[in-house]
Amino acid sequence: MSAAAPATLGLRVTVSDVWRTVEVRVAPGAAALELKRRALYLAGLDPRLEGRYELKFGGGLIPDTQCLDDAGVPDGAALVVLPRLRRPVR
């Protein structure tokens, strides 16, 4: 007997620009872009700047249009939102 898929995923998303980890609940069929926008907003950044950031899970990039369940993101997973362009270290 298999367990039913959760109605929502409870995810921990670290937004590296502000070093904040936020808790986000989304539907498993939500696009990565939706999760990224919510995480940016909850971390205090402007979600309209989502094009400047990328979402990663397990070190791999999740394209904005990909659904979280298609990317294999399970309930309770930890993800990271990073700037697309890296800044030089001084």
C-alpha cells in the first residue's frame, strides 16, 4: 500500500543574498518560478526580480517552468535561491 502524495509541500528555501531560510508551502504541481517568487518575498526581496535568481535542489538547477514534482522535490526538502550572476569576491 503506497502513501498518498501530500496536498502541499512544506519546503525550506535559503535565499543566499540575505542568508535567510524561509518556510514555504506550495502545491507539488507548482512551477519552480512560483516557489522562487514566494521565497524572495518572504526573505524581504522584491519578487519581481525573479529573473536575477535561480532555484537549485540537490545542487541541480530547476528551470522556472518545471513543476516541483517533476523535479523530484519531496515534502520537507531544502532548496536554495542564488543570484544567476556571481559577484567577484574582494
